[in-house]
Amino acid sequence: MDVILLAFTLILDPSVLGVMLLAALFGLFVGAIPGLTATMATALLVPFTFFMDPVPAIACIVTTVAMAIFAGDIPGALLRIPGTPASAAYCDEAYSLTRKGKAELALGTSLVCAVIGGVMGSAVLALTAPLLAEFAIKFSSYEYFWLACLGLSCAVIVSTGSTLKGVVSLLIGLFISTIGIDITAGHPRFTFGNVEMMGGISFIPAMIGMFAISEVIRFMVSNDLKTNTLQQPIKHVFRGIGSILNQYKPNVLRGGVIGAIVGILPGAGADIAAWIAYATSKRFSKNAKKFGTGHVEGLVDAGTANNAGLAGAWVPAIVFGIPGDSITAIVIGVLYMKGMNPGPTVFLSQPELIYAVFIAFFIANLALLPLGFIAIRLSRQILRVPRNVLIPVILMFCIVGSFAINNTVFGVSIMLVMGILAYFMEENGFPVAPTILGIVLGTMLEDNFMSSMIKADGDLMGFFSRPIAATLGILVIVLWLVPIGRAMYRTGRQFRKHDT
């Protein structure tokens, strides 16, 4: 108890709270700009943490990331341009709600669910960190291969319309992920002699292109120079949210649990947590056909999961020094720099600092409610800007965001090519979401497949040689066979009807 009181004393210091407030404003700004991700915001903060004590330095990062992940929902809902990758899973859903005149509902649901998910993830981090990290550390390349397969399967479930077109879209994403150096043979693939392509296709410029540039092209083709047609007041953000939360209580709980568990798995993070939660919501929903047309149920699951995943990613980072995502990879460096060497012993040597980090998570997520509300209210000004003014500004931010990833024009080229590809895909009924997830998980799938085959000496049964791997493998195979079985059953019924 004395340690917890000392941690409260450290975190409630006025200077620490002041740093957290500035970090919150910075996170909201960065998250709302397409391309400037939460990871980038964390990287930009590292030089400033040199001059801070451990508690304000970590609290600063925690607050920035919590704000940035939610802020990415704002341009996603208003403009169909996700501010961060974690918002991409349900961007179309939120934008469809806005087009129906329900921007308040979309943003209000995202905000409240983000706060609930963040608090749930913080509770998991504070209460069960050692236990859950011990489970996640048991994952080998076999388990990660099946986890990647599970995520890719979710991509097809997420896609609306034809399942076949969803699979084709997924294969396009997997092909794009193979561009670069072969991880096993060290041989360049599909680079056409271009040195910059040897590093592969960066996910962030690709995402910006497929979501933002495709919208810019669509605007140019339609030649609609009128004022933004999405003009609608955004005043009563919390109206009706209580009834939605009451209606979808199981979804909130499920999204928080999925987010926390997926976040704990190293390399997964909030992005994949949101995809899986959205796909799970659609899979078990009684109104699955409404998904993609502006149905709030998917927002509840995914919005809760992405913020829960943030705290979950800190579990392996703090307890074992293994980054849960790209953000905690940076955080581990900051922890070492501040003398808080991640590992089980940190709970014994510096328990007050670890508990201060836990408290910072709770404060940051609770502060998201009022600060996020202010950000939403200010965002309504975007809807008053004529589209012929807004689109060039969006294009400028997209170019800056794509360039800033590696400080090279090649990122801008990726953005433009992927934007053109996404435009033609959507015009012909091919969903973009599976392509995005294929790019994200393709490298993880290939890396772990090749590592597993080498360890198993080419024996495919090696993928079922461990209990967790076997469980995940059976789950994935069942997930694949069920739609095929249903299709065969429907075909058989049609033939029987035809014969009679």
C-alpha cells in the first residue's frame, strides 16, 4: 500500500500533470492528421524525454498514444481517412454513419468506447501483467504463423460483398508484402532493379494512399466543387450513447477482452486488435448484413479493442522487455535510458515507478473523455470547408505524412500508386480492407512460416506439435472449412431442388 501511495504522489505532481496535458493536446493533433501515426508521435517525443525524470517521461508517452489512437477516428468518420492505422478497421463503417447524418453517433460511440477500452486494458495491465505475459512468451514461430492466418481470415470476414473478391483483395495485399528482399535467401523480389523497393512497401504510405488518395481521385473524377455535402452539426456527442452501450454490453466486454489479449501478443498491437474485434463482431452479429453500411455495432467492438490493445502491448514490454508493438519498442529504449530496465526484477527494484505508469494509464484514458469531446466539437469546422479547398489540404498532409516515414520521395510514390490501385479496386467492387491487412500481416506470415519449416525440417505436422499452436491451427482450419461447407451445402440443396 505504501508503494501505491508513493506512486500516486509521483504521478499527481503538478509538473507531471502539466506534461500530461501538453502531451494530450499533442497526441490529439498528431492522431487527427492522416499519416502522422501514434508511433511517429512517440518517436518525436523521445528527444524531449532526455530532459525529464522517469515518471513524467513515461506518462508523457502514455498520454500521447492514448489520445492519438482515438483522434485517428475523427478524420476516419468525417472524411473516410483514418488518422492512425488502428482506425482503419472501422473507417468505412464510421464514414457511412456520417453520410447518413449520424456523425455525432459515430464519434460519440468511438470516444466512449475508446475510454472504456482504455480503462479495461489498463486494469488488465495493472492486475494480470505477469500472468498474461508468461502466457504470451510461450508463443513460438508456430503460434505466430497461425495467429497471422487467423488475422488474414478475419480480413475476408471483414470485407463486404463477394467473398471471392475479398479473397482476391487479400491476395493482392499478400503479393505487395513480398516485394523486397527475400528473408530466407536474401534475394530481391519484384524490385525491378529499384534499390528503394528492396526495403519493401511501407505500410503507412500504402494505407494513406488506399484510403485518402482514392478519395481525392474520386472527388476529381466526380468534379463536385460544391461545399462539403456532409454539413451537419456536431453538438450532442453523447446523445443516445447510453442506450447503445446498454444494447451492446456484451460487445463492449468482448472488444475489451480481445484488445487486451491481442495487444499482449508481441508484434500484434492495437491495429490487429481492432481488425479482429470488428471481424468477430460481424461474425457473431444478428445483423451481419448491415456491417459496412453504417452499423454502430462494429464501432463498439473495434473502438473498445484498439484502446484496450494499447495497454496490453505494455505487458510483455515491462515484464519481459519484449515489445508488444512498434510504440512499446520505442518505450523500451526510453525505459533503459531512464534506468528502468524492463524485466521481472523491475517490480522488486523500482515498484513505485511501475505503479506510477499504471496510474498514468488510468488518468490518460479518463482524461480522454473531456479532451476528446473538445476535439470532436472543434472538428465540426472541417465540415464547413468547401471540398475544393479541403481536398488540396488533405492531399498536402498526406504527402507530408508519406514523406516523413523515411524522409524520401519514394514514400510519396507508394502513396500515389496505392491510391490509384484502391480507386480502381473499389470502382469494380473489390474491398480495400483485406489488401491493407494482407500488407500488414504478410511479412509476419512469411517470416514465421519459413522459421517454422526450418525448425521442423520441412515437416508440416510441426505446426501442430505444440498445444497452443495445435489449438490455433484447428481454430483456423475450422474457420476456413465452415464457409466452404456452407457453400457446398447450399449448392447441393439447389441441385436437389433442380432435380425434383
